[in-house]
Amino acid sequence: MTGRRYERIRKLLTSTPWAILPEYLELMIELVAMRTYGATLSDEEIKARIGAAHRPATPSRGAVAVLPLLGVLAQRMNAFLDISEGTSTEQFASAFRAMVADEGISAIVIDIDSPGGTVMGTPELAAEIFSARGRKQVVAVANGMAASAAYWIGSAASEFIVTPSGMVGSIGVIIQHVDWSGSEEQCGLKT
């Protein structure tokens, strides 16, 4: 990936409203900065740093469908896949709509393990889940962490269950500001 693309991702990270645990946003900014200035990390190193969840991202079929909502959430994950294992709220919504329309599915379990993510796409997904409650039983399970945007989405379900070791909360929206001028100057960049 080119430095220019990382520059766009870096600007997106620091100019987008996020509903996420602040330390996860700081970690993503750090990873992008490292890549922008030439550091390379393997997929395994990135996953180790972000503590990526390893449950399958494929919804199961049957009377009860399980749909994972994992990692950092973003409307379109393509910009963040290099620095974050995560879920696209658009792709999640598409899978959720298919499950709601499937007459062979009587209930949907949203399996959540996420620190949150971008605000964009979150209210739309939450509204879609909320509107499905009359047609299907929708249960959200904080199976690890359901923070910020993930909590927002989970709270739209008919029922929200937290596992004994689960963590929920961190309600709020943040925007991160980072002064990159010194780093850019050292690299000969002018913005």
C-alpha cells in the first residue's frame, strides 16, 4: 500500500467521529503512522497488537442464526482492513436483512466482541435491528466486549445479554487530534 493511501487513512482516523474506546483509536492511529513512515508489520503482529477476535465471520443457518459483530466497526471496512480486524456495518446489515427475510430462521443472535468504531453507519444499523424486533426475536450477546458503537447496535436488539466476564459501556463519541507536523517535516513532507 502506498504512503499516500496511508495518509488518507490517517486523515480519516483523525477527522471522523468515532464511538470507540479511546485506546483502540489511539492504537489504530499508531499503526497507520508506523506504516506511513515505512514500518512493516505482519498480519500476525497487527492481530497481536489489537487483540483480534477469532470467531468465524460467517453467519450460521438454522432455526437460530448467529451473526458475529467483531472488532472495530466501520461503515466500509476496506480503508481499515490493513490495521484492524473488524466488521463492515454495511455488510453486517446486508447479512442481517437476509436473516430477517429467511422464513427458516426464527431468531437472530448477534454475537458481539467489539470496542466500537465509526459513528457513520452505526445509527442506520441500530435502526434496522430495532425495526426487525417485531418480525424476529433478536438477541444481542456481549461475548467479550460491547463498547460504544457496538453497545449502541446491541441495545437495539429485543434483548441484550452480557456474559459473566463480558464488558459493556463506554458510551460517547470522540474525535482524535494528532499533530503530525514534526514527523512529516522529518520525512520531508509538506501538507
